[in-house]
Amino acid sequence: MEQIFIDRFIMPQSAKGEFMERMAINRNMIKHLSGFIKDEAYGCTDEAGNFICITVATWASEAALKNAKALVQTEYQRPGFNLPAMLERLHIRTERGQYSLLSEQ
């Protein structure tokens, strides 16, 4: 069963540029992983002026998503990239979730 991985990032406008650069790297990376189906990204600005970005990645199975998460972490370690540190430094809050399609009854 396909798995949908959804991230929601909430950040000050000043963080948007660096965040978008990192997001482009990540989106390029996952497109080449086994089990990747598609991804989309959406953005808006809230009433307080924060930039909100939602990314949605579709994977062929739970195993494919689990493997992708591990491979992404390995790729982060290669250049010494620390995602939690970047998020903290830029004051970016995150909400993450793994979902599957609800079947109609």
C-alpha cells in the first residue's frame, strides 16, 4: 500500500531562502530512491507573516519509505549536514506524519 509522507514547516520569512535551497536538494535526492512515486510542495504566508511550506511525498510501500528515510539520513551525514541544528538556527517548526489512503466504504 502506498505511503504518503507529509511535512509541514513553519518559519519566519528570513529563513525561507536557505530553507528553499535545502528543500530543492532533498527533493532532487529522493526522486532517485527506490519506491519513490512523486512529490509536491506547497507554500503560503500566514496572518503573522510566517512562511508555511508543506511537502507531500508518495512512496510505493511502507518498506520503501523506511528505506528512503535511512538513505536520506546517510546522505545528510556525508557532508556533515545536521537538519535539527538548521531547523533550530532558523527557528523552523515542523510537523511530520505518515499516512495511507483511506479506502471508501
